[in-house]
Amino acid sequence: MIDLTVDGATLARTVERARERTIAIPTFAQMRDPGLVPPQVTESLRDVGLWDLDPRNLWRITWHNEPVPSGGGFGPVNWIEIPPEVTGVDARIIALVGKWFPTGAHKVGAAFGCLVPRLVTGQFDPTTQKAVWPSTGNYCRGGAYDSALLACDSIAILPEGMSQERFDWLASVAGETIKTPGSESNVKEIFDKCWELRRSGEDVVIFNQFDEFGNYLWHYAITGPAFVEAVEAAAPGAHVAGMVSATGSAGTIASGDYLKQVWPDVKVAASEALQCPTLLLNGFGAHRIEGIGDKHVPWIHNSRNTDMLVAIDDAAPMAVMRLFNEPAGIEYLASQGVPEAFLSQLPLLGISGISNLLSAIKFAKWHELSSRDVVLTVLTDSMEMYESRVDELRDEEGPFGPTEAAVAYHRDLLGATTDWMEELDHYGRKRIHNLKYFTWVEQQGKTFEEIQAQWHDPDYWTSIQGLIPEIDRLITEFNAATGLV
């Protein structure tokens, strides 16, 4: 759970550090609605680049950033609608766009949700302690970035098999980067490294996205309302049939808890790689869909609110990635009537975003949805972190011409099938929940009593959601103590 006990002595040092570095922190309410941001703060962003290591960019941890690389203010939620010429279904598929966050991925928000409650309570001392960010990619980038903005030392941990762009970027931002064995699905190796650091005697605090409820809470409070705003803008009055998200750290999918409170009949679908079908088949393996670490059920995953499982063969998003980014692919899409306006938006979809899109298509086909229905999903990042993967595929598979484009388009998009899917009943959800035991109680030190409470106590999850006003009060008091806002 999120502990909001205040350590006054450490908090005093943190306030002084923030005052020295002119660090002011937005509240959850301001990230949800930047109209609440003081006008002088918004104006000060006019000379700040979106990726700059400038503490003012803390105010840009929101879905409402103006979609420009530098100097932008705030506006509507960033979303796109995927046209039926791409999806092959009548249902409207609407996706939130993660590119316009600092670092180009929404994980800066999850990292903020984990770090800031510890800062404003004095439970983390930025003057003496290092923040450790275990991840399969974007979360440790977000954590290292937030740490730099908040004047904290950081250690990023991620598998050695992740894209080179991630390592190149971390080299200039993180205090230290640790590579662990394996690739996307090798999460236990990351956890093992965390235990090694704890036992090393170094003064570190582990911000593990897979068990930190700040990750859950940020997406519940910020991503959930962003989905609602996108629907109000794109399809007011439409029937919202579902929200589809890769399980990953179970952060983004936590927005489904909010959506069910707005639309009680909405279905939440969890997506994963067919090569590592942890939820679907209690399976294991390695895969290439970067950004959706697996082989376990995250501690913060509310399986009671998971209605469906969807598995995606990792060959499909890799082929569609080439379709969306190779000249022959773009030409073929244009020949099939895909609107020019959407062709210019193709770089907004990274590998996991493409996988989410394919999952949304399968969801729409499974439920035989019509044009009256909306399916929601998220583009966690863009192609900025994956250009090297396109180059690698050219080397491995050869040129991508009109024939390859036609195959990817008709097989993986229009031809998406409803295999490897499951609708969950009560015991299907409980099966997923019970899988937590082996990782979290046996290996990571969680208690039997808490895993039981997650399933049986109806107040467990809502009590976490109810912490937002108190966290915002603490942030407001912190800013008042610094005298900066």
C-alpha cells in the first residue's frame, strides 16, 4: 500500500533541495486537468523543450501536452482514431498517444506516481539516497528522467536485449545503467538485481513498478479520465465496449478500474505475447514486443476487473511495424485507401502500441462490434525508440517490398483472427490472481494476508484510489514550503 507517514527531518532537507533547484511539483489534479496549472507556470514552458532535463517539465506529465517538441503549452488530450481501412472492423478504435510526454512515453507518469509520494512525505531523501528503477525499458527511462528533474541520483535496470536507443538515451540521463540477462520477458532477473542492490549496503530505494501502487494510482487518476475525455471529444454518446491494454506492469490497465466506475459494462482486456502466454496458459517464453514485461502477474494487477485475455503472436507487430515504417508499406496503405492524415500519424505507434492495436481489432471481432461501439487502447510510446529494430529486420528478413506489404496488411491487420482469446469468469479471474502467490509471496516478501485481501476485501482497491486528495494536499504543502508556487 502507499504509506503517507511523514518524516519531518528528511522532508525538511528535501524541501531545501527543491528550493535550491527551483523544483515545484504538480498535483494529481493538475496533471489530470492542466487548466488548474498556474498561468505563470504554463507561460514559463514556452522556452523549454519537451525532453529537456528541466524541472519545469514535471508540469508536462500529462496527456494534455500540446503536440510539439518544444515550447508547447496545454490543450486537449492527445488521441487518434485508427481508420477502418487499417483495422478492417466497423468498431471505432481510439488510442491515447504517449509520444507527447517527456521522454516520448507515458511511463514518466507511472514513475512520478511512485517517487513523488515518497518525496513529499520525507520517505525518500534525494540528498543521500539513490532511486532504483527496475524495468523492461520505458519505466526506467521515465524514472531516470523524473529523478534528474527532481535532483535525485538514479540507477536504471533493464534487460540487455532491449533496443539500443534506450541504452543510448539512458547513458546521458541515468546516474548508472545496469543490464540484466535476457530480453523483454526476463523480469525475475531484474528483481534478482534489486535484491542484490538491497543487500549491497548502498543506500538505495527500489521503485518497482510491478508492486508500487503509485503506478496503479497514477493511471487510475490520470489515464482513466484521459480516456473519458478522448471519448467525449471523438465519439460523444457512443457505447464504450472495451479497453484493451498489454498487462506490462499493470499500470495502464489500472485505468480500467476508473472506466468501470464511469461505464459499468465496459470490458477490460489484458493483452500479452503468444510466445509468453502467462495469463492465458500459465506459460513462459521470450518474445519481441518490447514494453510488456511478463512471466508473472504484477502485484498491482486488479484481476477482479479483468474480463478478457488476448494473445498476440509477436511476428504480427513486427511485420506491421515494417508496414507502417517502410516506404513500400506506406505506399501500399495509401493504395488501399488509408487516409493521408493517418499515414502521417503512423510513427506514433511503437511496437507495443501496434500490439495493442492488433489486440483491439481482435477484441472488436470477438464481440462482433458495430460502428456504434468504441474500443479504447493506448500507444505507450512511438517509433523513436525502435528505428534500430527496423534496420535489424531488414538485415534478417531482407527488403520489404509491395508483396511483403500486402501480406502484412491482409494477414496481420484485416486478417486478424479470434484465436488465442479467453473471456474470464469468476474462477478465470481468480486463477490469474492466484498466480501472484508464486512471485510475490514466495519470492518477493509479500504477505499471505495481503494477497487474500486483494481478492476478498472490496475496500482494498478503492482505499488506494481514495488516497489522491491526501497526496495532493501533501504536494501542495511541499510547494508552499519551498515558496515556489
